[in-house]
Amino acid sequence: MRRVFCFFCSFWCLLLSLHAQHEWPKPEGILISPTEQADFSRDLLPKVVWQMPRIVTAAPKATLFAVYGKGDLRWHDHVALLATLQERFAAQELRIAVVVAKGEAKLLCESKPPFAVGELAVPLADYEPMWLDCGEPLLIPLPLDVAADVFAAVAAGQPVGELLTASEDLEDMLSNVGDGISAFGLFDTSDAASLAAVLSCLEKLPHSGRAHALRVLMSYWCRADLPAARQYAMDSVRDLAEQPWALIEFSDLVLRCDKDNVEIGKQLAFHLAHIAAAAPDSIAAQLVYLRALLRTGQDQIAGRMLLRLAKLVANSTEANLWFAETLMEAAEATPYREFAEQALAAAAKLSADPRLLFAARHKVLVQCGAEPAESAALMAAARKALGEGSAMWLNDDAWYLMTSIATMGRFDSYALAQCEELARLAGDHLNNEQSDTLALAMFLNRRVQAAIDLQTEVVAASQQDPDYVLRLRRYQQTLSLRAKKK
């Protein structure tokens, strides 16, 4: 049985009661750690050196402590969002305090943000997360994407328990959405119940781009209802048009989920153009906008971004990887190969994940028309370097690259290569699960009819397994929609 990984998001929320201490009163607050590397606890607060206290009020209703490891704040692009939240909610006695690694506060302070800025003099990696007994603390994942809804509830004096639970459910559902209806979060596996759970989550978190994206992804992966998914996408673009950060989060997931929907790509490119222009130093905004441009054939505009974007991502491992693979989304990717290879070389120097490096390099080769022998040699080197090559590993590696939220839509050619090696090893003995994975890889690499043929066999052999049936329906709907466009 395919393992269902629940990738815990790196945003942790801890409601705690803190006592006033001299110049920095610490009332009941919300403590979040926006990156996995940033372990933070109440015990570390006395070690923070506040460069810009920016006391919004002597006794705020809540304080959101956003804690970042070395270099993480720049990559995660949260400065503008945090500033917007602070300006919006300052009058309601809510305060934001950003804690960064030693040596990084000065540059942040030069931009004169409206929130507090503190610097932690000790490495965050030296500390383990501590779950504290502060009355009745509540610890759950909290993406910054839902902070606006949580803050609005606190400002209005409303309980936030349901919102925090909805945030946790949102991450659970996003983690499992690619596995289909039978693995969909914590809910009843029926279609109606799962859709109701998604809509309930969105109702509680209407300003979350990820909640809006989940509604679209669920319709693709779990319901095989492409018309509904595309209508949901257009509705969300309208609803999020005035919420830059939420629209970036939404656009990233939707563009990687549906590569056929040119109309939504054009709509997103239009709105993202304004966001990218207003946030020239936002890596996330620039990369998502670049994907929208390349997906919709706007190469001339994309080309003007490359030199500046290459400099912008230069010091970030993950950003270099995403920059390189995004460039390969162009209909004609060869003109972008030099930039992509330079980005991957930079990522390698920054100790990027070897698996993702191989996957990105394979995408460059395939999209730029390299000889099959060259791509095959890279795959052989990857399997040797990673020390894996069993049938189970090949199947799981391909599946999670295609379905996990972080890599969905990025490395489909690499996933197909893993599946083809699996098929070579298995000969005529692929089981249903492996054939299902191969069919998905074919579909995502635009071999739709081949995917339909294979998935039809899987459905019959599995006695109409509902997940397999829904994926077959998605492939059939995609082929039908493509035919109507011709």
C-alpha cells in the first residue's frame, strides 16, 4: 500500500500567556516559526536583542512572533506581508515581532518596517523545540498564509480555535490531496464529505491562498471534475485579486497543478504582473510570475526578467532550483538553458538536495531536446549516487515527486524516467499500484492516450478501485477538452 506522507508545514503556532518584562511586555500571543530550521521557545525570548521594539501598544491583545533562521526571511519573502498585517491591525492592538539570526537585523531595520525587529544572538539550531506548560497552550501548524484570518478574529474578540483547527486540516488535506479520495486527510472518503470539508475550510479561512488552491486541487486529484476545478480557479482569482500574498500562494499551486489551462494562466499573469512590479525583491512573486509568463507564451516579458532574477536567487539553494526548473516551462526552453544551468551550478555549490538537483538537471536535458542517451546516463548516475534502484523505491520516488505539494508539477519528466526503469525491471509483472504510477507519469508528460489505455487496464484489474477510476476519468476529461480546442 502506498505510504501517505503528511509533510508538516514549517509554521508553528503556540498560544501562550507571557508576563510583562520591562521594556518589552509579552501578553498572550501567537508564536510561530516560519521555517523548519528555526526552533524557538519561550525560553529564548530573553536572549532576543530588540533592534526596533516598535511597541504598538503597552498591552496588545496578541503578539505574533515570526522567527527565522539564517537567510530564511529573504527566501520566504514575508517582509511585505508582515508589514501589511502590522499596519492593518495596529489600531486593533495587535503586534508583530520578527526575530532573525545574528547579523541580519541591521539590513531589515534599514527598510524601517512597521513591526518590531529582534536578533537572536545564539544559533537557533542549538535548541530543540520546547512544548511549554503555559496554562492551556495549543500547538498546531500555522502557515503565515492564514495569519490574516486569525488576526482578524483576535481583533474582533472572536475565538480562534476553529480557525486554528481549520488551518491544521488545510495542511493535512494538501499533504494528501495527490493520493486521491481514499487518502484524503482525516475525513470520510466519500466524494460529498471530502468536498464539504474543503469548502468548510475555505469558509473559515477566506483569505488563505492555499485554502483557495485546495478547492481547485481537490477537484482535479480527488473528484476528476475539471470544469468545476477551472471555475473554482476563476472564482478564486476574482476573490484574491486584492490580496497579493494569498494570490501568490494560490497561483504557485494552481499553475503547477493544471498545465493545460491557458486561460487561468493568462488571468494569473495579468494580476501577478502588478504584484511583481510592486515587490521587485520578492523571490516568490517573481518566480510565480515567471512561470505564468512562460506557461502562456509571453517569452519576451519573461526574458527581460532573467538577469535581475538570477541575481535575486543567487544566494538561495531552493530558489536556484525553482528558478532553473521554472525556466524549463517555456514552450521552447533551449534559449533559457544557460540561465538554468548556471542556477543549478549555484544550487550545487550551496549543497542542494542531490535528488532535486538530478531531477532539475533531467528536466533541462529533456526540455532542451538532449539525446535520449544523455538523459539515460544522467538517470543512471542519479540512481548510483542516491544508492537506490529497487522497484519499491522507483515507484515511491516517482509518485511523491508528482503528487507532493512541494514538487508537484516540477519534475514530471524525471518521474516518468523512474517509472520507465521500473517497467524495464518488472517486465510484464507490474502490479496495479505500479501501473497506476506509470499511467500518471505518462499523463503528466502529455502522453494522455497511453495513460488512458494503461489506466483502463488498472481499473479492470483492481475491480473498479475508486482512486483508479477517478484518475482515469481525469485523463479522459483532459483528452476531451483538448479535442474541443482543436
